[in-house]
Amino acid sequence: MEQTWKTRLEQLMRQKGFNMKSLSLKAELGETYVRDILKRGREPGVEKMRALADVLGVRLNEIMSEPYVITADGEDAPRHVPFDEDSDNGWQEGWQARLPGGSAEVDVRAGAGDGSSGQVLRLRSGGIQSGHLVTGEWVVPRAHLGVNPARVIFIPVIGTSMQPILNPSDVVAVDTTVSDIKDAEIYVIDEGDGPSVKRLRLNHDDNPRTVDIISENAAVPPKRRPAELVRVIGLVIGKWSRM
């Protein structure tokens, strides 16, 4: 039977000697949090899941092997506001959120140069920066993101190399404060030909160290690169899927 994050959490909880109440309290999340997400349909937030992972002594990706799905209803529902020529014209160096708690959605298919129309966000990786057109803003409650929204960018998924985890209709949330590689998590990286979304695995025994760049689609073979040549733009912390 295929494992889900719920079965993995339950297994780890038993292995470490916790029950739902004791794990919730140890993570300082209130006595019912774990029961709420496992049994009562409450959506788990990234920040709180990281707190549970810390108590259990594991990495977050050992519980949630896929990016956290951003879903909510009512006031907590993700809000996407696209920009168009009528509302956003003219060159502006740099980007500032127009909406309270807004995060930029960027077009990463090509760098933006002189003559581009709209606001431009500078993505930095490995000491190199490139400008990308801001095509809209997302507003997702910080409780769902688990990080400062100003440090998060949203990127539409292009292509099928990360299927079935990520589909072309998905949009990923990326924490741009993360630049170090932790094993088997999903990142936005730049190998010199523009940003892409891949799973990275460090080869610690190699000297110098190397990184396996992995596509979830079995038809796309993995690549091995020197770690120093893999520039991390950020860590994928969530996704929004169009139904």
C-alpha cells in the first residue's frame, strides 16, 4: 500500500514512543493538533509540520515527501491577482508587494532585459542574479507558508519532468532564504540555462562533493553535477494545483 504523510507520521510517532496528545504537547502545538490533522481533516501547516519533525528527530521530507498542497477555504484561501498591461506597465527596477502579505509570481522562462514591461524581481543564486518579470501576486496566510511571504516567490510549473508530484498546471511556492542543499528535497535551481524545479540528493562520499539532479518522471534520467556548480534559488515549500 502506498504510504501517505499520515501513515509516515503515525509510524514515526509510534517508533519514538509518542501518542497524538504527547507529540502535540511536546511540539508546543496544543494537545489536539496531531489528532486534528490525522483524524479530523485539518490541513497541516508547513511551520507546524516542521515543529513535529524536529520533535521526532527527522527531516520534514521524511514525513512529507511531496510539497505541501496549499488548500484552504474562505478567508484563508490562496488569492491570486494577475497583472496585465492596464494595471502594470512601464519598467520598474525591483518589486514591492501591492497587496498586504503579497508574494511575487514570476515568469522564469527567460530573464527580463531592457525594454521589458512590468516589475522585475531579481533572483540571486551562487552570487549571480537574473531579472524575471513579475506576472502577479499571491496572498497566502503566513500560517500556511510558515515563512515570511516577502521571501517567497510563486513559479508556474512548466513541462512534465516532475510528474506525478508536480504537473504543468501547478504553481510552486519557493522559500528564497534557503540556499543550502538538504538530501532529497525539491528545489528551484539554476544550472546556467534558467531556473528549473528538481529534487536534489547530495553525494557526501564524493570528493569534491556532487549532487544528483533528479526528475520524478522516470523517462527523464538523473544528472550528476559538482555541488559547486548547482546554484540554489530556493526550496519548494508548497504547491497550488488547479482542479
